[in-house]
Amino acid sequence: MRPRLRDLLFTLRAPLIISAAVAIATLVPQAKSHIVLNGSYPAVVCPGALSGANETITLPSSSISTRLVAGSSTTLKSHKVTIVAGSSAPTFVSGNSGAEIALETISGTSTAETVCDVGGADQWFIGGSAGVTSQGVLQIINSGLSDSVVQLFPYSSKVALAPISLTIKANSSRNIPLASIVPGEESIALHVVTQSGRVTSFLLDHRKNGLHDLGSSFVAGVAAPATKSYIAALYGNASKSSSIMRFLVPGNVNATVHLTIYSGGGTLTPVGFDSLSVAHQRVVDVPLPKISLSTPYGIEVDSDQPIFASTLTRTTSSGSDFAWGTQIPQMSNFKMNLGGASTQFLFIGQSPVVKVDWRDQKGKVQSQIISGDSQASWHPQGAINTVSFTVLSNKPVYGGALISNSAGTLSYLPLMANQLVSRAQLPVADVRTLARR
């Protein structure tokens, strides 16, 4: 009987032993890792001086380091100033939370400004010309330490063209005339696809008729098409300017487009833009009706198909110049240095509210909250240097800057942080969890 009793007791205890083991394994603290976020700002690249221009680069802080993207040197240098001279070679800027601006002056009445950029796998340029007056250039920059392979897909007013394959050597750049990419085409668009490496591209649209300079403007790159997008802070003096819309539908279906103009006087839809049909796979230019506005205006583009849109504004005042306005991303908090320019700003969104802190040329720090129903404009008196934007709205806000002067120069700038923080998860072992509590 004793063996049978022992077997019976083991049979009864076995489930209890297993249950206890599971409970102990569950309750005893295990060695585990906590996840923390490590954040850093990526470096950006500014274009080199193109088309014979003189270039200056404004930095949001004097502690930022730079180097040229040329040759074998990769040593960063700190300038202890907020405005540095550009070079024919592009400039590499160390990571920071602000935005850098490159200003290029080609003639007394021809200026072009652009926000320096990180780059990316896809950059679309909806603007420029390769016609007989074109002096425009596409600059492709490889700021990495190995060769990069790039595919260039051109579009004309007739059809999408065959791609062009390029290899850009490490820490170097290549300037490609627009007239050599799509010869003779007045209306063009370019898609730059990076297949390997760290590549940033810039497109400068510069035009001349003989010895007469017709103006210049950078065409800001766009990452992807959208069914709803915004273009902000456009020049609205109809007696001194004219404008066109440029569209590209990259898909295989024609798009139906609706435009809404946002201005200080309210919203309106231009004649002919209530239900505009836009053909796919080719560049389409449509003149905008002349609308005289005393303040900058913005455009909302609604489409039933993903689409790219941009606006070309020509000035007809004492000099000749033009500016390309492109689709802008949602605003975030950032700081930029306008280098003493006299600037007008426009914010678009559902009840946009933005706090601005700026420093004028006398060094005085000022602050103001800008708000509105569907748009809000801000025109600070006099020239300003550094300016910080803090978005207070719960819903997306889109912003742009208009820089113009009495000589006829005209520039559009998207208000965007060109250096968004990059975050990576880092596992950290917590030694305290190894001890029984």
C-alpha cells in the first residue's frame, strides 16, 4: 500500500508544483530593458553659388559649424557669426533646430532665396524653364563619403521623357543646365530619385534675353503629390505682377482641380478654377486671373487625384524678377535668420494661431501672437533678423514668407523647419531589476 499511497500523493502534488513554478517564474523580477528615445538633428546642405551669383548664407545661431562639399576635406568650422559667404561649392551645415537660408544675387534686380535642405529619396521640382532664355541649373549634391546613383525623370508639356542615370562622386556636386535636360521646353518638371547615398538637389530658374536679365528664383523641392495642398504668401499687386499655375499629375488618370484663394478680404475661387481638368503625365500651365490684393494671399489646391502644383509670379515694376511658390508642408516650431530683410508673412489653416518672437536690426527683441479665422497675415515694421515661430493651433497651420523691395526683386520662402529631429530607440538595461524585491 505504501508505494500506491506515494504515487497517489505525487499525482495530487504534481499540478500544485507546476502551478507554483509558473507563479514564481511570473512574479520573480526578470532582467529587462527600458526603451528611451535619443534625439538629434540631421545636417543640411545649402546650394553653391549658381549662374554666376554672389551668395550669402544666414544661420539661426553663431555656434553652427559648416564645411564645403568639395574635395576630400570633411572638417567642420565654426564661424562665430550668423551670416557667412557662400561659395561655388555647396555648403554642409551641422545639425541644429533652426533653418538656414541661402540668398543668391545675380544682378541688381534679380535675387533668389531658398531654405537649405536635408534632401531625400524623392525630390520633385514643379517649375523652371528650358527655353531659349533659360540659364537655369539643377544642382545635385552628394554630401556623403561614397558615390551616389541618381535617376532623373523629366516631364514636358507634351509627355514624360526617358530617365537619365547619373553617378555623383563622394563629397561633390554636379551642375546640369536645364536646357540640356529638356531642350527648348518652356514648361518643365523634374523628379530626382536617389538610389544610393546622401543626395540633396536644388533647382535655380534663371532667365536672360541677351544682356537683359529677366529674373531668377529657386524652385523648392516637394516630396510627394497630394489631393489637398497649400501655397502661401504670394504677391498680389495685380498692377505690378502676373501669375500662372503649373500642375503635374504623376499618375495615370486626369485630375479635376479646385482652387481657393485666401486673402485678408476672405476666400474666393478664381474664374475657371472651380472644376479645372488637368491632363496626367505632362506639365500644364494655366494663367491666374489678375486679382489686386493689398496683402499677400495663399492658395488651397483640392484635387480628386494626387497632384503637384506651383505658382509663378512675374513682377513688372522698376526691374524684372519672378518667384516660384510651391506646395508647403505643415508648420512646426523653428527659428530662422532673415538677415535684415523686410518680409511679409501669411499663415493658413483652420483658425491659425502662431506666436512669433523676433529681433530687429537694432537688436531689440519683440513678441506677438498672430491669429485669424482661415488666414492670418503679419507684416513687421522694418527689417528683421532672427525670428522664431511657435504654433499654438491644435490643427495644422501652413505658412510662407514674401520678400520684395522697391527695385522689383521678389522671393518666396516656405516656413518650414528644414531640420526635423530624428529619433532612435536605444535599449538601456536596468540592473535594479536583477535583484529580488
